[in-house]
Amino acid sequence: MNSRLARASVTSFIVFIVLVPIYWLVSTSLKSNKEITQEGTLYPHVPTFDNYLRLFSEKNFGAYLTNSLVVTTVSVSIALVLGTLGAYAMARFRLPFLLERKIGLLLLTLRIVPPVVILIPVYLLMLRLGLLDQWLGLIITYTAFNVTFCVWMMESFFREIPVDLEEAAMVDGDSRFGAFRRVTLPLAAPGIAATAIFAVIVTFNEFMFALALTATPKAMTMPRGTATLIGRIDTDWASMAAAGVIGALPIVVFALLVQRHLVRGLTMGAVK
């Protein structure tokens, strides 16, 4: 009984710690700036949705959100396709002197290096290519970062899938690519979903490169656009909170859509 009570207490405390910031964000988005800065209420006494309406009518937030959704979707999709193929090749084919492992380490170095180190080279490259303040510049940059992460993460999932399953499909007349598409990919769905979630979160929330590579609402992403709510004299806290709520919704929806893949066993169907 005591152990159950202790577990329940610890769980309740953790849930409380996690939910308090979310509650504070949502409640702040429903307050007026007077309630936030002067009265400091714990909950909105007069709830209002004016903050959300003002974002789209006065702050160009619709453009920022559209830019984020397009750039994130395209860059993550391309990175998943290239990363999945690269990870499968590294997991299934052997190179002389174990080069496949060294290649994996080299790919990972792009994620190890602090982004600020390569910010200026990336900026100069996009400037030379004429891709500043454009979707394509952000898509190329984010894809380059996400491919390395996808390869590194997906390789371990492919290594856990028995090779015998692919060989059995090829014995039955299937090609290597056919066995990969019909046998390996369905079993790797949980790994692809997990990789996609991490890539989407990192890309959707990325700020530094969006700050350097964009300057107008036609290409600014949601984090970059939200920063424009911070003025020299004052900060529109209510609108920033509303932007945070709206910005979190696509990630939550995407996570719910792929949740069933995350909880499914990686090789459950093969074992049966």
C-alpha cells in the first residue's frame, strides 16, 4: 500500500510539473495584456480569443505557420527518403575496412558540431546561390541536417530486422528493392515514425538558421515570426502565448497520428 501511494505521489508530481507550463501558456493566451503585466492573475478572469484573431489579422501569423508547415513537411520527407535508403545500405552492405561504420560517424559529425559554427558558411552559400529569404534555402539547409540524423537513427532499426526475411522474399522471386519495400519497410515503420517525430520537432522549432536566412513574412517560419512580437519598447506577451499554443498543435497532431507505430513491436509480425 505504501509503495503504491509513493508511486502515485511521484507520478502525480511529475504530471503536475509537466502540465503547469502548458496550463500557463494556454491561460496566458486567453488573457489581456493588462491581466498579464499588471494584475498577474492565475487564470483569465475575462477569457478572450482576441489574441488569436490578432495574430492572423495583424501579425502575419498565417504566413509564418504556412511557411513552417511547408518547409518542415518537404525537408523531413526528403530527409526520410534519403536517410532510410542510406541507413539500409549501411546496415546491409559491407565495405572494405569497415568503412560503413566510419561513414556513419562522419555523417553524425554534422549533428555534433554546434550549428553556430557553420551558420556563417551556410549563410554565405545561400547568398551566393540567391536563396536567402526563400523556402528552398531553408529546405536545403534543414534537409542536410536531417539526413545525417535519419541515417544514424534508422541504421540501428534496420540492423535489428532479420536478414532472413529479405532473403526468403528474394528466394520467392522478389528483387532486392522489392524485398526492401514490401518486407523491411513495414517492419521498420516504428523506427521511421520515431525518426520522423524527432526530425519534425527539431525542424519545426528551429530558430537560428531561420533568423539568419529569412527576413520577410514570405519565408519566415513560425519561431522566427513569433520573435517579431518582441518589440524595442514592449512585448506582446498575450500574442506570444497564443502563437505558442497554435505552434504546438501541428506537433501534437502529428505525434498522435504516428503513435500507434511507436508502441507497436518492431518485429512482431515477423515473429508470428
